[in-house]
Amino acid sequence: MKTGKMTYWIWLAAAGLGLAACAEETPGTGEMVAVYSRAAGDAEPRAAGDGARLLFWTSQPWETTAQPSFTSLPEERVDYYRYAGGIAYNTGREYPADNTYLYATGYAPAEALTPSDNYRTLTVGDGYKDGLTDFLSCDGCEAHKGALNDRFTQEEHELVFRHMTARVRFVGIRSEVMYRRIGVNNVTITMADGHGLMVPGQFVWHEDRGVSACAYVADGLALATLGTVNGGAEMIPATAAGRTLGSYYVLQEGSMEGYDPFETVSEEAGEITLKMNIEADLWYLSGDSGEPVFYTRKRWENQEVTIETTTGGVMRPGYEYVVNITFNNESIILQGLQKGWEDGGVHYLPIRPGQGGASGEQP
């Protein structure tokens, strides 16, 4: 009888230890957190390091000073995981078993930005201050949340990344007199001295509890030593729309004055003037096949274009300023226009539909 009681107490103690050990672990659901993501409008981040870092919070990130519960680094670029494409990114982490919400924020490119310990400041790496990188921020907001019974993979919870700078996009167009006669490729664009274009040195956390949201915004603007926009070897098509040659992702002095990512920018008429140097290869298109034969490389210096804006004569984050370069035999014509870059989503800037359209491509 004594042996029996001792055996019972040993068994009970072991069971108690087992229960205690289980109580210390968070019960797993076996259901992994997966997300869809996309950039507002379109995005052309450079090939190197264009993936995001996602931050997941167990409380509303605009209400807390805590660090995120966990972070994750998708292998592919932001737009690879679009809801419309049906490929979600699996974080490898499980949803909380009690059906509480996780909130997501993030930024891209992860490789270009070094976070502070609490992720409230992102410092731009030296190799990414040439104006050729599209910096993106995923807002913390009520749309960007997920729980076991209301998952991130619902369309309304797709993570939408805003653009944290303006974009100056260059479009190459061939005039109709060149169709079947002269081809154009290897276009390069550099800004002339005194361009005044700036890049952020860092991005800082901005929160607004009144609208239940938080985002990163540009800070520490400095004049940029800009890289060269290179349109590549592909020929500019014989269409009215032409082809995008490349972009700068920049701001100007005054771009961030009065800027609030959660408020609509008041429209104000103004002008932005840009001056640039342009080079291009010109080719004879011989015979019906249009087989190109190189004949010269042309350079046009200090080419000036004025863009009428509704952003007060200064570039604003989330807008793009398009420079159309029309090649007309051995001369060029520049035309500038402002467009809305972002497409709504969780973004708070007014949208102005783009122009364009093309048909009947020829050599």
C-alpha cells in the first residue's frame, strides 16, 4: 500500500510538470500566416535587393511603442505576391490560436534600408542614394490585419505599399516619320548641373491615431549625385505610347513641407523645370525586314522641359512627373506632364488618370 501511494505521487508530480511545460508554450494552430502584397500603381525597383521586410504586430502599431512580434523577409519583390496573381507569401509563422489579430507593416527594399532597434527609423544605405531606387512603405492600418478566422489572404487585407518619393519617368517615343526608316535604342539620360533633385537620407515613423494609421515618410533630404538612366538595347517601338526608358525616384527642397501621408494634398498650380543631357543610338532600318544597321550616336545637351503641376511647383511623394522624349530623325522634342502614380488602395493622394494608348506597332 505504501509503494502504491508513492507510485501515485510520482505519477502525479510528473503529470504536473508536463502540464506546466505545456502552459509555457503558445498553443499552435498549424495554420500559417500568408499574405498578398503589391505596390500602389506600378513599381520598378532596381533588381538588387528589391524585396520587402514585413513587420507583424500583436497590437495596433500606431498605438504601441513596442517592437514587432516578428519580422519576415519574402524572397521575391513586392508585386510578385499580388492577390490577382494568386501566389501568397508564407511567413512560416502560425496564427494565434485565440483568433486575435496580427497587424502588418513593412518597407522595401529591405537591403537598402537599415532599421533602428525599434524600427522607427530606416537609414538609406550609401549605395542607394543615386535616385534610382523606388522606396516603398506598407502602412499600418485596419485593412492590413489578419486573424485565424479573418486571414491576411482575404482580398481586402492585401498589403499595399505606398511610394515614399516622387517619380520622374522618361518615355522614349519615335515620331511617325521614323517608322520603318530609323530605329532608336541605348538611350541614356543624365541630369544637368544644378538640377536640385534630392534623395532622403532616412525614413521616419509617422503615426496618426485619429485615422488609425502609421507609415514611413522621407526625412533628411540632400542633393543627390544621380545615376544614369539607361534605356537599354531594346528598340523604341513604332507606337504612340513609346516605351518607358527608366526613372528617377527623388524629391525637392520643400517636397515634405506640410506633407501628411494621411491627408489629401491641396491642389496648387505651379511649374517644375528640369534640364538634362540625352544620348541615343540611331539605326537605319533596311528593307522590308527592318533589319537595323547602326549609323550614329547622337548627344543633346542641356535639354530643358517645363512641367505644369497641381502640386505647387514642387514634387510630392506618390506623384509622377513624366518626360516624353520624342525622337524626330536627328532631333528631339521634350514634353512634360504630371500624373497620379498611386492607385488609391490605402493611399490618401488624389488620383489623376494617365493618358496614352497605342496600336498598330511597326518596326
